[in-house]
Amino acid sequence: MALTRDRLELLIDHSTDIVCATDRKGMVVYYNDGASKSLGYTQDEILGEFVVKLYPSLEEAKRVMAAMRDAGHGGKGVVESIQTTFQSKEGEHIPVAVSGTLYYDDTGAEDGTIGFAKDLREILRKDQLATLGEVAVGLSHEINNPLAVILNQVELLEGEIGRLAGDDDTSVECERLDSVRREIARIAEILERLGKMVVTEHYETVEYIGPARMIDLRGPRNESSDPRLRGVRILVVDDDLGICRTLTEILEADGCVVESASDGAEGLRRAQAGGLDIVLTDVVMPNMDGYEFFHTIHQDQPDLPVLLMTAFHYDKDHIIKRGRLEGLQGVVFKKPVDSKRLREVIVETIESRRDK
């Protein structure tokens, strides 16, 4: 089958690449289907417009035209695969590789340009994934082995603490070691998610600082969250910052509005500011323990529900028992955090308050 001019024009019209031609004044005289799909402009919106409309700036358009006239990019009047950026109708910057040429009239004067541009977004994404894969393998190798050593040392340290303490209470020390374990598990989960991104060839980025972005390595969003938790205003009080962060992430994923405090005194200041639906506080804390914290809030705001958190199923100082006698709403055992039970207790407490 001969490739006639009509067939060639049809192929160019329907090419997935961006094909655009201009006259000697830089006005667009040809704009194919691929350009419409990639850039968002229809032919009616772009034909007759200055070609600079397709670039993020006049300077970038001039750079490409200068390269086309420079013999160093494929020959004078020709440019081969020069990388530049187009700007879509929606304002998105699209990386492209442009190959184009000047064309001339019968007198040899420049009569316009025609360019073929390849959208590089998918190619660059594949390159990023390849890099991500190398990073994932390197991180897994260099981090998982030290993590295993740290975890083993934590186990040995916990046993040594128990041996040295004898019958003394080691709840605070063991809770801190549990915090270390949780952070180790958190790092391992992040490495696992990074590996899955490479396999599935899918990742998302989120804003970091200013224009910079970073790969989103957070865990999967909670698809089975309880709608009754949405908008619930919660204060989390715990001297373990790892616990505070974990609980905040769990509750925010359910739609809660979460504040946190690192000790009872700070928590009391936040609670006294008002606007809370429920308070979730640790039992063992410096400056003010969970019972003192609950007791003070209960005196000032008797209708504000307070839940105590403890890592152990015993009540050495009868804090939980005394609290329940004075109106304590409930207890959450957090070794480790049982997110399902946490949600249940919060919902039960909130609904019980609303029924009064």
C-alpha cells in the first residue's frame, strides 16, 4: 500500500504525539489531535494564536527557536529531541522532547516551523520508578539488618531490667521499650510500602516544603472507618511522642480532629481552653499522672468524657479503680494500640454522652 499524502496527513492528524506548525510570525497554523489531548486546547482555541501560548514563558519559547537556528542541535534549521516544557490549558507543566525544523519559501526566507513533541511524563515516571526500586533495595539491605540488631537488643534489655528490678514496678521502663518496638515496626512498614510501590509501579507525591514534594509513604487510608467518629474533637495526652503520633494518625484517618499534649500539665491547659468532645490520656506521666489529670478536669468540666490509657492490665496505685468511682468513662489498654477497640470505646463514650 502506497503512503499517499492524504494518508500521511491522516496519520499525523491522529498521532498521539504533539504536532504543531507555525507561520513566519509564530502563529499556530496546524495543531493535531495528539496536541489537543495532551495540552487541553481545542483547535479552535489555538489556531491563529501566538505559539508562546503553549510554553510556560516567552523565554522558553525563544530558547527552543534559538536551538532550531543553531547548527549544534542537529543542523541549522533543525532541532532533534531537545527537552523543553509545554504548559497545558489547565496550567500543568508538561515535559516534552521536541524535534522540529524550519521551512522556507521559494526565496529561501524562513516561512514557519513544524515540530513533533513527545510527552515525557510516562517515560520520566518509569525512570523515577526504576530509581525508586534501586533506593528500595538499598534501604531494605542497609536498614533492616540494623533494625533486627536493635530489636534483639531491646529484648535483651527488657529481660535485664526485669532481672535487676526484681519485685519493683518496671511498667514505665517497659512502656518505653514498647515505644522503641513500635518505631522499629513503623520503619519496617515504610520499607515494605516502598517495595510495593516498585512492584505495582504506582506512587503518589505530597507537598513537603515550599515547591518541594516527596513520595507519600504513609499507610493505606482507612476505608472502613466509623462515620460516627467524623468531626469528633479529641485531645490525646501521653509523654510517649510515638504513642501520640500513632494515635493521632489513627484517629485523623477516621475523620477526627486531634490535638495532643506531652504531659498532664500541658493537657490540662488545652482541655481548659474548651472545644473538646473527649480526652484520651495516659496513666503514667511526669508532672501530673493520669488520675490527677482526670480528677482536675472532672472538677472543672464534669461533662467532658475522659478515657485512661495504660499499657498493663493491672492497677498498681488503684488509679483506674478510683477514677471509675468518680465517673471515669473507660480504659484503653495500649500494648500495642488496638485501633479497633479504641474506636469502639470512643464511639460508645460519645454516644453515651449524647444520650444523657
